[in-house]
Amino acid sequence: MSATSTPLTDVSAMPVIHSVYRRELRLAGALVRGVADGDTARACVVADHLAWVGEHLHRHHTLEDRLLWPLLLERVADELAPIVDLMQTQHRTVDALQEQVAQLLPRWRETASAEPGAHLATLLDRLYVHLVEHLDAEEQRLLPLAARTLSQPEWDAMGHAARQETPRGEQTLTLGMYLYEGDPAAVTAMLASAPRPVRAMLTWTARRAFARHAVRVHGSATP
């Protein structure tokens, strides 16, 4: 890069966020299949977790649609054109599967019946496959465009909006989800605005929150 080149915007937060969806949806089908027929107590734990993941994913995609896509379409429409159809098709597929999961989840939560459970697990497996395909395409084709098109304040505004829209009671667990498999340097950058002692406390409490949640949901602090 020459001395006059504009530095790339740091977009490393996005793969950190994606790591949560990759992990939790990879494990989701097996979680549902592991609930014994009629075990509503366990079904409630699993269903609440899956609902949390689904709501988080929905907020993430809504935020992208509101704050990322308009800027890219305004500034690099020609470069974006080859992947717009791909991204829209993937979004529609993921959204349709999410809607099916959301409709079936309450019924299974209440009864823990084997038949809706099997259907739900199959839907979650399909959602995982299509979502990973979409996330891979975003990281490989969309993020490089964002890194050289958006300013750092514009990119950081998405992170600020995400924090504002995350319910306060979920913020510590959400950070713990990021910390578990997210790139450490990227997570450090995400927390850079907080004073060092605050970052240390946030990290400690978030890791504990995720470990407790993972043991309750997955039976292990290291799923």
C-alpha cells in the first residue's frame, strides 16, 4: 500500500458475529434430537436458546439491510451488481427457513413431541447449511467491498446500533458468545472504546455467562 492509499476499514467484527451463528446452528439439530419425547422441561431450555439465536440472527440481518446495503448500493453499485441476486436469493431462503423454525418452535416447546421435534431438527439442519453458504459469501465477497467503501465511523455505527438494539439483559451473554470462538484481536477491537479495567471486567463476566449458558444448553462449557 502506498503512503497516499486510504487504509482499509476494519470489518473484522463481522466474522466474530458470524462465528456464533455457525456454531449454534451447527449444534441446533442435534440439540433438538437429544430431547426425549415428552421432556418439556428440557425442550423449554433448548427452545429458549434457539429462539434467542433466531432473534439475534434476525436483528443482525435487519441491521445489515438498514445500514450496510444502502451505502454499498449508493457507492459501488456496479461492483455489487454481480452478487446482489446471489445475496437476495440466499437471504430469502434463510428467512423462509427461519420463519418455519419460528412457527414450529412454540408447539415443540410445549409438548416435546417426537414428530414435530424431528421436523424441527431437519429444518435447523437445512437452515445451517444455507446460512453458512450465505455467511461465507458475505465474508468472501461483501466484506472486502465494505472495507474499502465505508469509513470506520460508518462501519462502527452498525456495531453501536447493534448494541443499542440488543436487550440489556442479553448483552453480557452476547459478548460471551463472541469471545468463545471469535478472533481475539477482533473482539479486542470491538471493545476498544471501553477503558482497560472495564474491558477486563466485561470479558470475565461475559466468559462466565457463556459458560453457564453452554452448560445449561449443551451440557458442556466448551460445546
